[in-house]
Amino acid sequence: MRLVNHERNAMDLRTTPVHLGLGSRAKPVEGFTWDPEVLQAYSAAVAADGAEGRMVMIFDGDGLGDHWESHPAGDELVVCLSGSVTVTRDVDGVPDRVLLGPGEATINPAGVWHVVDMEGRTSILAITATLGTDHRPRTGTRPTERVGTPSPEEAP
């Protein structure tokens, strides 16, 4: 994983996210994967941006999300590019659902647990505050209860 300065070629946001940092910098993140070692390297490389750092990425999918997540350092913008997506937030133990079609967006407030379900082939664009992001497996429990294995940030 490495941050690239001054990329001039086209890039695919599905495989190469872009980190937005302090000073209005935009740097592609080459070699990004959801592997714990890569996530740790990414976190270290962008640590100086603190709570202001954002990751921009496109996700394609179909079906239920497999985890809840929360972004304590800032809000997350979710934009439906194609298909249909339901974003469910846990607001004080009550599910708050927002259905999005192409061109529609919603904001997940900082610190609110949420899960994304894609209905049919769907693409979404996410602009996420990455500092301190936490994940929980999607189970029958509320996302604030700890179950299963630790997130990459919690792993030893």
C-alpha cells in the first residue's frame, strides 16, 4: 500500500480509493485491500490528517451487508450510483432505514452504527471519515454489543 502524489492517469475507485487530507490533498491509495496489515499501514500513512482525513471509494455489490460500522471521527456520505440500497442506522436501539435510488444520498452522522444492504446489482460511492472506524459482525445482536472476532483496528 502506498499513497501516490500527483496521479495523472484514470483510476478505478473500486480498487484504488482516494484519500482526501489536510491542505485539500487528494492521493490515490495504490495496493489497498481490507487486510489488517494494509489497514494499519494506511492508518499510519494518513495519521497526520487526523479527524479531517477522508477515504473516497466505490463499492459494487448485491445483498445484505455482513457488518455494522461506525465512524466516530466524522460523518459519512453514502451516494447510490446505480441500483437500490437501504442504509439502516441504530439510533438508540431503534432501526432508522433510508432507501436510496440512483443519484440519492444520505449522511451517516459521526458515531452512529449503520449497515448497508444492496438490493440487486448496486454501486455506491462512500466518502468516509476513517480515523477510528469500528466494525462489528452482523448478527442478531445490536451493533454496540461486542461479538465475534475483533475488527482489524482491535487485532493485536
